[in-house]
Amino acid sequence: MGEINFLVVEMTRRCNLRCKHCLRGYPEPTDLDCKEFTNELIQAKINRINILTLSGGEPSLNVSGLENLLEVLKFLKITLNQCCIATNGTYCSKQFIQAIKKIFKYSQKPKECIFAVSRTSYHFESMRDIGIPLPSMAYIGYRLGKKLEDNLYTMGADDKFDEIVAEGRAKGFGIKLPEYGNVINMNVYGQVFSASELSYETQRNAEHRHLIDFIK
């Protein structure tokens, strides 16, 4: 049986913002293929994921995908230690919050799960340009409820990035971003890449791998 230490799953390539620092590229109308996601887990015989990060795009735009992902974990009896959701915080629907609550509850350490809301100047700029109102952290905490309000975390508020990742829109603007290592990334098609291969352009031109390649 296989164990994954750190898995990032791209829930969707849709996004309601157009941030200059985005290393993904421009949004695409594609959501996670749960069939391929399931097949990858089965082939690698995964029985445990220590840290699962749900990203995008903007994951709040694919609530059904979040619900299906949880059902897959339950069906395959995969132990989830901890989960993190990375969102821009602009679309905290009741359905989205409920889906995240259920995933956190399923994990072994719900109090250590993270609801990360991006708060960089690039997000504020894009919201202003598009005309999207910015929900307060207090409001998001209220939507999460008292049991999970301590899970709320502000991500990237100081805009301090140390290394350059020449990917997506960030490449054109020469913006500095952190490069994360030792992480397995699965895109919406169920294709697996290393942490440095994050933009859609890079993924289209690179040879993808499978989860089983990372299991010793």
C-alpha cells in the first residue's frame, strides 16, 4: 500500500480573478476529472495522504468536484491526515463552505486543517479591476463557524517572495514567487508533475508522470 506525504490537487482551471502574479496562466474552462483522479489513487494503491492541498484556479468554483473528491477518499478508504484549501476568498457560498467542512471533518486532524485565503496586493488589484467585492476575514470566519474559525489563515499578505518561478502570467511581469519542493502536483486531467511544473503551458509541453512513480 502507498502513502503520499504532500499532494496538491488542482480542482479546477476556472478562476474569477486575473492576478498578475498567477503562475498558472489564463483561466481555462476545465474541472478535475474525478475518474482519472480515482484511477491514479487505485493504481498507486494509495491508502494514506498526510497533507492534501486543494487548489486551482479557484477551487470554490467547483463545489461538486470537492464533494466527489471526498466520496472517492471514503470509497477507497484512504486515510487523510490533514487538508488545506487555497482560495481567493471571493466566493464563499454555503455549498462551498459545507463541502470544505466535510473534508476537514473526514481528516484525522481537523483542527490542523487550513482554510487559506490569499491576501496579496495582486489579488486586491484584480478584484478592483474586475469589480469584485472583497469579503472580510471576519465574514469568512463567520461562514466557517466557531468550530473552524481557528482554521482560517491569511496567505501571502506581505507579498514577500524569495525565489523566482518563471511560470504563467508571473513570467511576463517578472514577479517573484516562492518555488515549493518535495510536493506532488496533480492537475485537472489526473496528470502528475513535480512542484516546479505548475503553469498550464509547462504542463502541456512536459512529459507527465503518475502517482505510482512517487511511491517507493
